[in-house]
Amino acid sequence: MRNAILAVLALAALVTSGVFFARVALPSRAGATIPGTPPVAAETTVTLAPVAEPVEPPAPSLPATLTVAAVGDMHFDRRVKELIEREGGLAPLKYVADRLSAVDIAVGNLESPLSNGGTPWPNKDVHFRGDPRGIEGLRASDFTFLSLANNHILDYGTEALVDTVSALDLAGIGYAGAGIDRAAAWKPAVATYGDTTVAFLSFSHILPAGFIATDSKAGLAPGRTDMSAVTEAIRTAKEEHDYVLVSFHWGVEYVDDANADQVRDARAAIDAGADMVLSHHPHVIQGIEFYNDGFIAYSLGDFVFDHYSRKTGEAFILEADLGPHGIANVRAAPVYLYSIGQPRIVTGSEATDILERLKRISGPHGTSVVIDDDVGQVLP
């Protein structure tokens, strides 16, 4: 008993002095008691909780960097239709399909409906109705997005437009800018690359009478008459997606320089959240510009389009890297459209002539074009 009392007194002294042991064994047998003290178990275990280390929140993941190729106007009527009738639907794009399909995102403007139906739009001087077999070349080129907002998409009315979007749906090609009503025309097309999403919107400044979509009528999404709605649509798309590409059909035909309205509206689109503005309609190329971490092509010219002059046959494929830190590695691959409207990538003096022209008309926008091995390296 004396030994047990000494052990308890020793333990009390240690506790008082601040010395602790995680595990204490008493010499007495279990259940022994000491007069005047509470019962003490034969063995006591004290478990100390571990100190939690601070946890760093995971860094937000950045969207993927994607490669983009953009081209201008494509129609599949007139001499292009004759080419298809002779050689099949792959013929118009067969010399550039591999180049376009090598990138993540390929973008162009479909300037004609693809249909055998419909009736010509009244009071319009030029009507296009492309051979539906043209979808074969578009699919082989792996186009991601096509703009439908232009002054020919309703040339054969709602019936031909419905045929066109049905063919694009079947081919798995995204489109924007026209549809069976206003909601469809203004709806962005979206492509997904893992966790990264890209939205595409399309608008036309060229507005034939009756072409604008309403809540109850098929048509296109207008640009110049409703730029506040355009910028709001871009802002909304940017809130929901990582990248936003915007197409405008605008400008003055056969004029090398973008006009003041094009410059104003392109920059407004970038300020609203667009990463790239990729435009067409003048049937000739116009200048290109870096602006506020975005990029503007004021006119990519024609791409699949029969023509009758050297100037309208000169074009380029715009290629760039689209990443979380902006647009980089921008290149211009020179293209010539032979008179039947069939584009081919050119080299040598033909390439130099096209790139020198692009350099000259882009200079006023603060853009440099350095010709290197038949390709234009585009620099701010």
C-alpha cells in the first residue's frame, strides 16, 4: 500500500510540473484504491490529436491552347457546281482539305444554301443555290464552324435554308448566323475539347430586304442594325465558354481597306469578349490587326468562288494558336483560286505577290507580315 501511495504522489508532482506521458503504468493491480482518492485504473492512455497542416487550394486549370484555321467565302453554284458535276463533291476543296483538317478548329463562310429545292427570293438580282454534294468537301476538310449570316443564305427561301442546316447537322458541322427563327439565328455553335469550350457567333452587315430573322420567320442575325445586341450576345457567350469566335459579313466589295464601321464594330466585338473576329464579303482580302489580346481579319477574301480577275483569286488561310494568354503564332498561307473557284496553296512568286499585298494593306493597322518560306508570319 505504501508503494502505491508513493507512485500516486509522484504522478501528481509530474502533472503539476507540466511533464506528461502518453502512457502511464501503475504498479498496483487493477481495481486497487487508495483511501481519500478516486479510483485509478491500472493503465491510462492519452491520445494527442495531430496538428492539421494548412491545405493550399488547387490552382484553377487553364483552357487548352487550340489551333485555328479561317477562310472566307465559299459557294457551290455556277462554275463550282459544274466542277462538282464533273468530278464530285470533294473536288472544290480537294487541294486544301488536308491543311484545314490538320487544325483543331476550321472556320469559313457558307455563301450559298446547299439544296435542290426552294424558289428564288423576289426582287434580288443574284441568286446562289449550291450543289448539295458540296457538303462532302466541307466534311472532308473537317470544318468545325460555318457562318450562315450572309446575303445569299436565303436566296431560295426557307426550304433551301432548312435543307442546308439539315445537311450540316448530318455532317456534324456547327453553324451560326441563320435559322428558322431569331432564336436559332442568334444561337452560338459550340465545340468541346476536353474541358475547354469554344463558342461561334455569326452576323451580317449586308441585309437584303426580308432577310432578317424574326420570332416567327426564318432569316439571319443582323449586325450593323443591332450592334448592342451583338455585343451582348458576345458577352454572354464569353461568360459561358472559354473562347469566342465571331464572324461578320460586311464591307465594300472589291475594296482593299476596311471602312470605319468595320474597324469600330470589330473592336467592339473584341472588347465584348471575342477572341478572334473572322470576316468576309468584299471578295478581296483586307488588312489584319492585333487588338487588345484579340485578333481581327477584316476580310479573308473568297475561298471557293469562281471569279474573273487576278485580284479576286488571291486569298490566304489564316492560321493561329488560340490560348488562355491570347492569340499567338499567327500565319498566312497564301492561296490562289483558279477560275473555276478551286483554291490551291501557292509558292514562289505567286505566294510572294499575295503576301506582299497582305503586308501592304495590314501596315496601317500596325501589323507586320514577314515572308518566310512562302508563308507570312504575322506580328504586331
